[in-house]
Amino acid sequence: MAQVFHRAANNVAKISIVVAVVLAGVAGFVYTQIARSSYLTGRFVEKQQPVQFSHKHHVGDDGIDCRYCHTAVETSYSAGIPPTQTCMNCHSQIWSDSPYLEPVRASYRENKPIEWERVHDLPEYAYFNHSIHIAKGVGCSTCHGQIDNMPAVYQQNTLQMEWCLQCHREPEKYIRPKSEIYNMQWQDSELTDEERLQLKADYKIRSQEMLTSCSTCHR
Amino acid sequence: MPSKDSKNNFALLRDKILQKSGKDYWRSVEEFADAPEFEEFVKHEYPQHAEEWEDGLSRRNFIKVMGASLALAGLSGCVIQPAEKIVPYVSQPEEIVPGKPLYYATAMTLGGMATGLLAKSNEGRPTKIEGNPDHPQSLGATDILAQASLLDMYDPDRSQEILKRGNASTWQNFMMEIRARIDENRVDGGAGVRFLTETVTSPTMIAQMRQILTELPNARWYQYEPINKDNEIAGAKMAFGSPAKAIYRFDQATRILSLDKDIFSDFNVRYTKDYNQSRRYSEDKKDISRLYAIETTMSLTGAKADHRLAVKPSQMPEIAKAIAAALGVAGATSTYTENAQWIQAMARDLQANRGRSIVVAGDHQPPMVHALAGAMNQTLGSVGATVTYIEPLQPFPDVLQIDQLRTLVQEIDNGSVKMLVIIGGNPAYNTPADLRLDMNRFKVDAEDREGRKVPLRVHLGLYQNETAEICHWHIPEKHYLESWGDARAYDGTVSIIQPIIQPLYDGKSANELAQLFFRENYDKKDYDIVKEHWQRQGFAGAPRALATSAATNNQTQTNNQSQQTTNQVQLNNEQPRTPSATQNQGPATTVATPMTTSPTNRAANPAGGDLNPAAGAFEDNWRKVVHNGFVPNSAAPAKTVSASGAFMNQPTTPASGVLEISIRPDPSVYDGRFANNGWLQELPNPLTKITWDNVALVSPNTAKRLELNQDVKDEQYSGGSLGTTFVNTKGGNLFSDLVTLQMNGAEVGKPVPMWIAPGQPDDVITIYLGYGRTRAGRIGTDLGYNAYNVQRSDAMWNGVGEIAKTGANTAIASTQIHFNLESPARADDILRVYDLEYFNQHPDTGHQHDHYPDSMYPRYEYTGNKWGMTVDLNSCVGCNACVIACQSENNIPVVGKEQVERSREMHWMRIDTYYSGEVNDPDGPHFQPMLCQQCELAPCETVCPVHATVHSAEGLNDMVYNRCIGTRYCSNNCPYKVRRFNFLLYQDWNTPQYKLMRNPEVTVRSRGVMEKCTYCTQRIAYARIEAEKDDRPIRDGEILTACQSVCPADAIVFGDLNDGNSRVAQLKKDPRNYNVLNLLNTQPRTTYLANLRNQNKEMPDYKVPQVKDSGHPTEENKAGDGGH
């Protein structure tokens, strides 16, 4: 019986094994890149909001504190989106006839809430709590980026679990003094390593086992 | 699959069942027989065929579906989350912080009695019911009905629009028509106007009705609901000459005799709470109370009783007389001669505890038994000590509800009723057959389709039920969580019902409907009605208002008033039981969460506290009362009564047939009003564990005599046509024989499935109310049979009857044999019951060897919080409240009857019932709440291929839903059988009402995911975050798991084991503390405190405690064998 395969088939087989491994590696790499891409994570995507509200103007230029609007950030899991009433505190006095603000006035007039597009959206099985992060020295800009530079807010980070875990594994790298929580210009390099570890001890931040236990975030 | 051989030997097996015990503790008759089939069954995680598709899916289709789902599974990791909106308030209410729940005090009424509640509100949506720790009828606990009422509120089948002759109409139209008709009726003083309500204790409603009856002096107001206090009131009239309501102080009693009264399944959880004050065992209090029960159908009280006597219902009055005679009640003689030794010994025990004993008679016992119980309490010196009497809470206590209904029916029959207003209730369904208010009653002749006898019928109700169908107008009723109102607690305390949410549908409350009949100011909101009533009435008058409200009776006013004056209505000498005084022992005291309550300015008005008596202080007081949920010190004053022995001459009617039949309310759906509640339908009945059905109970002996459930068919071995049920060696309890049942000369009308119940007396059949609804809704319609069809107004609860086999049988979904624990070497590995005296002498009898060193894994030291739980089996009364509370807290779905038959119920928590002794005269059952044991060396974790179940640093056995791929290895490896798998998409993801109801703190699980008890990890996280923000440790008692906070028996205690002072750490040192299946070395965090039997040595049924060898010789041999 004649040989079914030509002698070159040996090489083809060897090469195809190598190619398959390389291809699998490339596919894996592509998969992780796609999974982390802004296409899937929504990172850096500016969303069209019903009101052209600029954080750059209100925070950067006017210097309004985060907590003026996001009142619940220190007490609740949600930072809170301000009610129309909060907008009208100022805008019944200034820019009270600006066409940009018509949706706000309409909302107030007709008692219909403004429907904002959600920018930071965690999966429903992740139970993030703003208040405890504030209490443990995680600043706003650590997760949200420099909001004071964002005319339209976008998502600065991937909000994926691997990103959360960077900090939950080594919180000392990301914490800051309580006085600087709402400081948008804060740089992590402003503290020495010793100061960070001291801060971690002062805040009584729990162990890595505790912070990376599943039930810490998932219920 | 069981062998053919064992099937052929079925007759032998059956004899084995009836003669000999195979095991010390058994859950079902199958297990009792120690049948090989049962062993086979236990080895399977789910019953035979439980894992098959319910429809005939071919292999080809299966592969298609699998292929598609594999392809999709790969994609699911990269799905972009759908865009979401954020909708803030326009102007945010001051007290609402988004994400922070608020608790509002309110109250739920049943049978006229109000239990004080705290309703949890997430941004205005009620999501959980808790008990109000300050309210005398709750003290922080609730029962299954209050827990499940949340689902009722969100029920999409609730009535949503006003109907006129079945067509949609408006409140305006209704108001116009009804106003015109009332004005017509004013001419003759409303002689044709009749109101029918359920038991009303609401002071506002009573005042409104009084006003209406003043304006329409010839109108009449009747009250009827099937489960009422008629017998108690008639008994009081017999014994004392005037109606009275007994208030028991079980916390003060050391000996309790129940004459067919189920103390523990009452809506009034206070009695369970009180009972456990005297029953609780601790190192400091080794003397616990003793409970005797004489009853027909096994009840929770019978199950917990130290001595129980099962008797026929017809014997009960004579037995009561015999006990009265033994206690030395003057004039008592009896014809009952059986069980003389039992009665004598018990009577001596009661007498030895003079002033500290209670005799309590059941609601379904004839007045004679109640009268005798009153006389016995008086003879025992209990009156004033452990029993006090008050005026009945409802108006017209002199006329029994059944007589009120009878009068109404007579008036309808003779055509004198022109307008019938039915406020609440469902009399077209739940009235006795001879007084049924159905369409036939309203027909002038056979041709009459309209029911012209009563030209205008109006119905107010939560559902468009059987009664709505026969009424011209139907008005949707507001749920109590949507309306303002008031009612009285069991001791008369005025409780305020506060709405938590705007009505989901355009409903009206009973107060609003009643207001419509006023001459003036007829269009008012419930808030104004209730508030203005109290403004007029004043809170100071609340206790007295009761006495005067009784005099609003317009039917039998004359003799009622004379009795009012002759009975010295004295003011409350004893201190009304303020909750703070009795609360100290229970965990409810330390409730932190629910008491961060109220938006109605809690800081200004701390709970408790008296009201300001100043004249202008109403507004302040009103806010305080609404905030607290009740009017302080408004309990009814005690009434002085004195029993005369004259009634004892009245003859008792002996039974005139072989087979006696007893009617009882269903343990889950009550009188049928909760029939459309999926939580309650799927809740296993406490003793039979039956879901979704009502059955008729029969004793094993009688079943054998009548050849009921004795057949074994091939299909039962193979799992039946649906492949659903396990072979039933008891002869088909799961495949129950259907019979036709006759009682009082009437037929039930639908075949009745029979169920063999250990503990049932021979020749007595018990049937249950609440089923056979024809218009309940999507869930409750056409389930079971309607026992009201055989109820007669002169034989409401007991009678004689006959049954005849139809030859057919049916599948009954009982969870009794689901999730059995495989018992290793020793019987007490699972359940422990000790005789009290024996245990006090041998406190080390429960010693367990610690197998931790045998583990191959290194020991992990938990340095932070170390969560643990104890369950006191001596306290647990098996009332199921924890099961529903867990379901409500953790968004647990309902799966339906067919899925329950396949053992796929999703309850994270179940209450196992274990009998011991002989099947015809069992001891127990003993209850064992079974939930995730949070093992430190968890067998489930080691087998998960994807790390979906792992340990947390606090020792919780975390379940990570989004990692789970559904292999079910963990469930297979769990020796406690506490894991539940979503075989199908059980959650209702579409109904908008249910979205509002769910706990936002807990993930809503999808198909293909394993789930289990998490120790309410969301509550732990909440408390942990709050504590850390305040820079303090979590306080003991700050975290209450859902099951713990609801428990009326305070049986469940949760806390930090690393805090040596915590209650749970203390309880773990109790010598009764033990691990279930200790030799498997799972190191469970949930442990149990052994049940105790406080037996009386003089009793003929005294069981000598079996002396167990205190060593553990077999454990080592068996240790490696565990875990399958």
C-alpha cells in the first residue's frame, strides 16, 4: 500500500502545531484587548445628556464642592444625583432665561424629573458603596478622574473587576488624607510610601483577605 | 431504581411500618420503615427524573439547544451593558437619602387583631416587613401572614379598577349612584340597608358606622368572617354571664394545658414570644414550663407539647369536664372514663402550680369547652395572675358572628334587603353552605339572572373574587400598606395603620367607603378620616373607647348595656405590659436596624414615652403615635368576671357516626384570603409539608382499615407519568387516593386527596379550609377542594361524615422527603432531644469530639469578625415565619407545584420535622430549621471547578453567582442539603410590580445558578460599613438575619464568635450545643441547641429517657465515610 502522506507532511504537522499555538495566543490576546477596549467598557465615551451640564464649568471654574450636588456621597452607597431643585437654587437667579437650561426649568415647572444618561454603570451583582470609600480615604478623582476638566463626563477607568482589585489588594497605593478627598488635582505621588502605610493603619483598612472576599462586593 | 423484589414484598414492608421502628428519628413514614428504597432515594440529590425537561424534548432538539447556548455562553462575557437612565427627584423629600432604607411603623389586621409592623421602604417602595419591637402584639416578631402580605400588595392580580356589573367605571359614577340610592333609603331610615364587614376593631371605623347608624336608624351592620371568636365569646357568656376575651400571660405560666388551641400558629405572635420566656432553658434557668396538649389534629402546640393526647373532637367537652372534675371545679361531672390516669396526673401537676398555670381552649372547640377552661382557670387561681379578661374588642360582642350572618341571610331571603354593602371579606365563598351568600340566594326565581332580591350589592375588596362577581359594584380596596387606618391589638392597644406607598391602583379604603354613607362630608380621604377621629376622640380616651364602642350595638342593646353596668369595668390595675419591660430577654431588644426608623421625626419623639396631656398637643401626639405605630397605654382595662357552675348541666352532644370530620383553617392560606399568594402556597405546611394543595388527614390505622393510600402501582416506582415523585413505600402519600367526602349531609363537590398523618387520632378526618377558590387569581384559582361546602352553621368545625374511594389518585407536592440528610452512625448526629431531668443530671451527655485536627487542611485563624449562629430547638415552634422572611429578604422565587414535585423548591431555609416513636403514636415531631451551616471546612467548596463558592475572611461560605456555571457538584457534596439550583428561570423578570418589591441589596438570580443561605450577607455588609464609618466595632445584635428578626420564639441567634460577650458566643457554651453531622468534620458555624422534653414522671405516657453511651466509639470509623 502506497504511503498516503507525502514526507513533507511531517513538517506541515509540526508547523501547524506551532501556528495553532501562536494563533491561540494571538486570539487570547485579542480577546483580552477587546474585553478591555472602550468599545466594551464604555471608557472615555462621552454621553449626550438631556442638559448640557459641564462639570468643567461648575467644578473647575466655579469651584463648587462635589457634595453640594452629590449630597449622599458620605452617607449612602449612592452619591446621589441632585434633584432639579438643586439646580434651581442658583439658576432661578442666574442664567434664569438661558435656552440651555430650558429642560431644567421645564422639569421644575412640570414636576417631571430630568432623565440623565448613566455614565458609570457597574454590573447589578456588584454592590459598590460610595460612603465607605470616602471614609477610607479614596478620593473622587481616583476613580472618576479629573472631573473638573470634563465638559461632558466620561468614564475614566474600565470599572472592571481587575481594576477594582488593584486597589482592594493594595489600598495603600491609592488612598490620600481625608482633607484631600475632594481635591481634583491630587496626585498619588504626593505621599511617601511610609506615609501611605501610616494612613492605611490610621484608616483601619482591613486585610487583603477581607477586601478581596467575594461577599465584600457581591451579595 | 428500587428492585422488583422489594415491590413484591410491599405487604411485608407495610407491616414493618405499622409495627416496628427502624430509626430513632424519622421524617416520613418511608424513612421510618428504613426501606431500601428510601436509602436509594437519599443517595440521589434530587428525586428520580427530577433533572429531566418537563416537555418531551428530543435528543436532536436538545443538541440544537445546547449548541446554541454554548455559542452564546462564549459571547456573554463581552456583552455591552445596556444604557441606563438615572432619574433623580425634582425636589427631594427631606428625609430620603437615596440608597438608605427607611422604616415606617404600621399595622396589619387579621380577624380584627392588629400586629404592629415596621415596613422597610426603599425610595418609597415597601420591600420587607419586620415586627415593631415596641408593639405589644409583635415585640419585633411577625408570622408568615404578615411577612407574605408584602407579596399581596404587589400582586398583579389584585383588583385594579372599579367595576359596575363587570365593566370598568369610575369613583365619580359610583359616588353619584350610591349617593342617590342612600337618599332614597333615608325615607324609611335605611330599613333596607345592610352592611356586612369582617371583624372590625378599628375605633375610627366603629365611630363611622355608629354615625351612619344614627343617620339611618333602621340600617343594620353585621360582621362575619369564618375564623372568629364566636366560641370563646359564647363560652364566656356561659361561664361568666357576659362576653369576655381572655388575655393569657404565658410568660408567667409554668404549666399550660391546651384544649385543642394552637398557640403557635396564631396571628398573634405575642403568645409564642411569651411562651418562650417561660420555656427558655439556660444555665441560670434550668426549670422550664411544661406544656400539655389534648387535641384532634396535630398542631404546632401538640408537636411541642411534653404530653399530648389525640382524641376525637366529639370527646373533647366530656374530657374537659373530666379535667374540671379532677381539678375540683364545683359541679363538674363527666361521662368520659378513658385516660383517667393521664388526666389525674396532669390535674395534680396543674394544681401544684396554682396561680402559675393556664388552661386554654381552642377557637374551634364548642362554647362548653371554653366555659370549662374559664372555670378551671378560676379554680386554679390563674385569673388575675396568668389570665385576665377584657371586653371583647369587636362591637356587638353579645351576638355571635354566625348569628349575625344568619339574621342577614333571613332578611335577604324574605326580601327586606334593598342594599347590601359588603366591606371586605368574601362571603360568596367563605360562608357555611347553608348560609352561603351566593347568586342563588339573591334570585327571586329560577329565571332571575340578576339576583333581584337585593337590588343593589356593593363589594369592596382586594380582589375581584367570588363576591365581586355577584355584586353590582366592585370597588378595589387599598392594601394596608397603602392606606391609613387603625385597629386594636389582642390586648386592645390602639394601633395606627400608616401607608408606605401611594396606592398602586386606584383603590379606596374601608373608611373611605363608609364615609360615603354620611349625610355630610361624605367625600373624604382616609388620612383625614382617621386623624379627625382621633382629634375628636383624644388619645387619652382610647382604652375606655372600647367599653363604649360595645354599646353601639343597635340590635341587642338592651341587655348588653345592663351587663356593662353590672360587670364592674374597672380600670387597669396591673401595669399594661409595656414592651420595654418584657423585652429584655429577646434579641429583638437590641434591634438596631429597624429602629433607625422613622421619617416622622424620630429624634423628637423617642419610642415609647407617654403622650403630652396638654390640650393643644394633639398635633405632637398624633405625630408621636403615627411614628410609634400605636397609642401608648391604650390596652383595654381588665374586666372582673366570676364563673358560675350552672352551665355544666348542659348536655354535650355525642357523635352519631363512625367517622368524625374536623374542619380547620389552612396553616398557610388561612381562610382562603391568601390563596393567590405564591409565597404562602409554596410554603410547606408545618407538619405535612404539603404545598399548593389541601388534603384530608387520616391516621395510619384508619388509612389501613379504609384502604387509603395503600396501593402501589408501577408508575409510582418509576416516578410517575411526569417522572416526578419518588416511589412511595407508604403506599402513595405522594400519590394520594382521591375520595368523595360527605359531612353534615353535604358533599365537598371535588375529590379530596387523602394524606396519612402520624398523630392523627383514629377514625377522625381533618379537612382544611381556604382552597377550592373559583376566582382567586392566576395562582390560587382551582387549587384543592372547598371545605366550606360541608360547613354548616350549626356544625362549624366538627361533625360526622363518610368517605368513599373514587379509585383515582393524584400527585401531592410534599417536601417532607426532599433534601433528606443521610444519617450516619448515630441517631443523634442530626437531631437531639433530651429529657429535661435526665439532662440536668447529665449535662455532658451531648459532648462532641472535635475532629478539626483530623483535617488535612491547615487551620485558618479568623481574626476579625467570625460570624456564627445558634438555633435553639427547644424554642423553635416550627411556625415557618423564618422561611417566608428569608424568601422576602433574599428575593427567592416561587417555582410552582409541578417543580416542587421534582424537589426543586428554592427556599434557602427549610424546617425539617422529625418524628420519633411509633407511627401511630409518635413523639414530636421535632422541628429543626435547616439552612446553610457555613462550614469552616466546607465540602461544597472543594468540589467547585470554578471557585464559585469560596470562603470569606469572616468565615462565610460565599456563593458567587456570576462565577457559577451550574455543575451542581457543590449541592451533591453538601451533607446538609441546603443548596438550591435554578433549574429554570424561576424569577419573574417581567412583571413590573415584582420589580418594585425585590430587595435591591440582593442579586436577582437567573437560570443555571446555584444559590443558598448567605447569613444575610447584605445585612452584614450594611452593618459593617455603618460601623466602620463610625470607627467602632459592630455591636452585638446590630445584625439580625432575616430569620432571626422575624422569629417569634427567639430561637435563632446570630453574632460574632470572636466577641466572647456576644449572645451567640455565650450560647455556644451551652451544654446542649451540638453540630449536626459532627463526624463529617465540616466545622459548621451554625449549631443547634438540643430540644428538651419536660416530662411529668407521673404521666402514664412518661417515656424513660434512653441512656446513650457518652463515648463515641463509632465516630472514628465513620469519619472517612462521610460526605456523599
